[in-house]
Amino acid sequence: MEKNFKTINEQVEILKNKGLIIEDEISVKETLLRENYFFIMGYRHVFMTSPKERKFIPGTTFDEVYSLFTFDRNFRNIIFKNVLVIENQLKSVISYQLSKKYGYKEKDYLNPKNFTQDHNKVRRVRDLIDKMKRQIRINATTHNATIHYMNNYGYIPLWVLVKVLSFGIVCELYTILKKEDQIEIAEVFNTTPQVLEDILIILSNYRNLCAHEDIVFEHKTERVIPDTKYHNLMNIPQMDGEYIYGKNDLFAVIIIFKILLKNKEFRLMMKEIEYEIELLDGRIDSVSINKILDRMGFPQNYIELIEK
């Protein structure tokens, strides 16, 4: 069925017909115009009686739906800024390790011999080297740092190149390194190469969600993080031998931050998250905050992760 354009007035009537309480029509119309009906209504599912009926739970207000929308926006910002911290650290550690071992000019650090010799990854190695060379060509004349090095020295060292590489490319780069290099890098983050590889892919996925302002609070990834000691320490319940929280949900990302961030950074982040959750709890009545936490993959004792 074709979706036709609806005026703001028509959008308000549609919401009323679905049982949503609108207390201040002027304010709601302004919000719909500024924020986009489609974006806000992406958060309606939590407040619906069932997917089939498409009716709001009796008593649900527009302000509640909008509060979940703004909660997700604030949460996204918390996630994003902490992913950027990890991204910067990963770029620093990888560029240091490869420059120290293989050299700091492109012909040195992009030598195919520096990467895994696994026959199954030959094409991936070649493709990634091509991607990095393309970034060198593109940025040699457009980015201040790369322009400086190219003009003054005739090459771009890896510790400068990583500045313009996407997080996705850097994560991919880690997966094609030699095992000994992966181990040295993983040790900096107090984890193992396999765990680091798994969690970087999930972080990259969430980074893209945050950058494009997609819904984050109930997002699930295809890849799961390995079981960690934190799943056990938090007494996360299991079903059929699998933890029901913290595997491919937002709480899995929080566990990743617990592994990768420094304690002070992690504590600060968790206090920001606690504040946002308590703020939302005070703004919604038609559903419980525990329903929201469940969709996020958060156990109710989530804040205890600080001390684990």
C-alpha cells in the first residue's frame, strides 16, 4: 500500500485515532515539524498494546513517546563519545605497533608481507591495502595533517594516516594482522585477540548507528560477544545455556566498554547512563522502566557493573 504525504494536522489525528493522548497540540505539532513524525514514531512499539492492533496502551501520552526518543538521543551521544575514545586509542596502539616493527613510510607499513599469510585472507589483505592507499591519495591534498607530511617529507606515516581512516577500516586492519601483532595490541587492552576482534566489529556497528542517529536502545547485532566474567559476576540469567542479556544488545556494548575503557572513564559513563535512565523513569507512566531496560538488554542491577 502506498504511503502518502500527511500534513502535521493529519499526523496528529492519526496519533489520536491510535489512542495516543495529546495534551498540548500546538507544542506537539511544533515537535513533529522539527523532529520528524517518522523518527519519533520509531519509538512507538514499546507503548503499543500489540504489534497487530497498532493501538497505544491506554493512558499513553505523546510526551512519553517523545521522552523515549530524547532518551535514546542522549544515550546515543554517551555511547558515541566513548566509542571515539576507544577508536582513538586503537588507532594509536596499532599505528605504534606497526610503525615500530615495519617502518613509517607507506612502502614499509603497507607491504603485504607484514600481514597474515593465511590463504583464506589473501584477498582481504589486498583489498584493505588498496583501501588504505586510496585514503592516502584522497587525503594527500585535502587534510591538513596529511598535506603537511606529503609536502614536507613526501610520505604519510601511519600515525598520521590513521587520523583519516574510518573506524571500520581500522577494525578490519586488526583482523588481518599477524597473530603476534594482534597479541601485542590486545594485551594493551587487557584482552585476547579473538575477543578484541569480536568486540571491535560490534563497536563499529554501534558507531555507525550513532553517527546516523538510528535507534540504539533496542538494537541487536548479528554477532555476539563471547561470555565474559562480567556475565557471571552480574548473575545474568540464562535460557538454554545462553545469557539472555549482554550478548548482542546494548548491554553487550556496556560490557565492551568495561573491558576497554579505564576505570575512571567507565565509572563516569555509567553515572551518565544512570542519570538518563532515572530521568526517563520519571517521565513515563504507561510502561515500567524495567520494560525499557529489558529491551536494552540491561539487567535491573546494571549499575553494579561499576564495581565488578
